[in-house]
Amino acid sequence: MAIQKISESVYMGMCLEIGTPQQVASRRDIRDIVEMLEYNEMLNRPVTVMLSGSDREGFRLSGSDLDYMRWQNSHRVIWDFSQVQFYNTQEHALILCDSSESPPGFTLLWLPLEKTSRRVTSACVRMNGMLYISSSKYREVMCSFFFSDSTPHGPCSSGSYGNVEYDAAHCFVSDFWPPSASSWIDRCHAWPPPHVVNDIIRSGCHFVAIGHKSGNHTDNEWRISFSRAEYKLVYSMNHTQFLTYGLLKLFLKEIINNGLRDGDKLLCSYHIKTAVFWAIQQNALYHWHPKNLLVGFWVCFKLLLKWVYEGNCPNFFIPKNNMFLSNIYGETQRTLFTQLYRLYEKGITLLLHSPSINSYIIRVLCNPRLTICTVEHTLISEVELDTDIF
């Protein structure tokens, strides 16, 4: 009973920290409408820009940067030659995936017709007589072309616009779902619902300019990105699931990675998101509601702990892609597991180390008879909601 009451108190606190269901829904709707108006097909724009990351998902966390993806509409990636029929090759430069020598989740991008823009041509390399787009060269070209003051950061160009820091990933788009992710479709029995699955498949995928560190062609490979699919999955969560994801993000930032330099942070928010996706799809918790918020958090934390122990974090769409392979192994893996296991031994009291939410736990511990109301309209006033929307 105490855990249920603390869960409700933390749920209320997370609504105030992150947003109520209506606030989060309005943020998402506004972003979707903005992009629909700015990048409508009728406008025939040469480049599409898509907001991704936390802001797109509906979070408004202090210290978060803005994540963007941008791609040229004149280029399309296909998985096999049969898909050529869907395009006018006079209007589109077609790029063919070659995953034969790449680790799961990665691919080479081949230009079979050797037709492309001048900018992309400058990022090409020849391998075995065929023309491929080099991810490392493409990063360099696009980083200097669009943002003169930006610096490379993984597959992105990083910089600041006024007081806002951004990460812009220059990528290519495919209108087709990757064959290597076909098993994901077969797993979607209970979640997400069929209409979301169909929408995700129709949305295809992207390719961001970074190779696998252990691959044969690190400088030339591209990572398959499911950013659009991921925000659609987050949209399909109920609010308790969304706040569980938010609580894990705070846990990562304020407890696990607290005080660490960027280069020393082994776990990232993408690992957290992946754990939440797997926990929901595997039905690890039958009911996700405010009284179970901390149970959901604990389920996801234990899954993360298991992955670190095993040294295997399976990508949600391509499980053969172990996302720990390049940085969490050997001594670093053992050190991280020891750190997480010590937190695990504390039980749910480990959240008292989070400055954002510890007060919501303490208030219940100090007053066990406290009544918590999690009904949305009691959490914030209509004026606050209107202000947030405007």
C-alpha cells in the first residue's frame, strides 16, 4: 500500500515536472502540425527537417538540446532493384543498400546509377569499382555546408542557435521498411496496436552518417535509424508508461551519470528508451497506471541491469544489433554493473538521490495518511495549461 501511495505521489510530481497528459498531447500535436505545414509535399521543398528526440516525444526537460534530422528529398534509398519502379529516375537519385559485409543495423549505401548531386558526389568513394557514399565524408561535407560554426558529434553537427544547443543529423530516407527489421512486425501482438504498426511500416526509415566501430567499413557505413518509428511508439504509450520513461531519464541523468564527463557516460537515454519499449511489448507489467509507476520503473531498471550483466542490449527493431558491443564490455562492463547493482540493493529508496522527485517521496514517508489525487484537472489550472500551449 505504501509503494502505491508513493507511486501516486511520484506520478503527480512527474506530471508537474514533465507535463500532464493534455500538455504532452498538445506539444506533440503542435509539432506535427508545424511540420505538416512547413514540409507539405505540395511545397516541393528540396530538404525536409524533422524534429526528433525528447522534444518531439513531448518532454520539456531542462538542459536538453534539440535533435533534428534533415535529408534531401531528391534522394531515396531502396532495398532491392524491384523498388525502382516506384520512382521517376529523372527526379530521384536512387541509392541501394548493401548490407552484405555490415553488422546488423548497419549498411553501405551504393549508387548503382552513379547519379547524384554534386555535394553527395564529393562524399563518395570507390570500392570494388562501385560508387558508395562515405558516411564520414558526408558528415564533413554537410557539417561545413549548413552550419559554419558547428562541430561533429557522432553522426550529427552540433552547435548553438542563440541560447539553444542543437544536434543536426544529416541523413538519407527510405520509404520502405528494412527487411532486417521484419521480425519486429511479427512481435507486435499486444503493443503497439495494429494501426500504429501499419503507420510505422509505411513511414520507412532513415540512415544516419555513422558506421559500426567494429565493422569492416567503419568510415563508410551508415546506421539504420528508426527515429520516426520511435516517436510514434512513444506517442502510443499511455501516460503512466510515458512518465516511467521520463522517470528513467531523470534517474540516468541525476543518479547514474551524475558528475561524469560526457566521455565517461556509458549508458545513454537511447538505452533507457529501448528498455521501456521491450518492457511494454513483453507485457512485463500487466497494468500501467499511477499506482504502479514505481513498479514499472523497477521492471525497466532490472531489465537494464540484466543487459549490463550479459553485455547485450538488443535493439528494439533489429535485436541482433547489440548496442553495447562497441563500448560496454570487459572492465567497463564490470564497473558499470557494480555501480548499478549497488543502486539495485538500495531498493526504491535509490530515487531519494534524485533532486527532481525526492520531495514527492519524502512527503508520503512523513505523512502516510496523505491523500494523493492524480486526476489531471487537479494537478494544474486551466490558466497554466493555456499558457503552456500558447
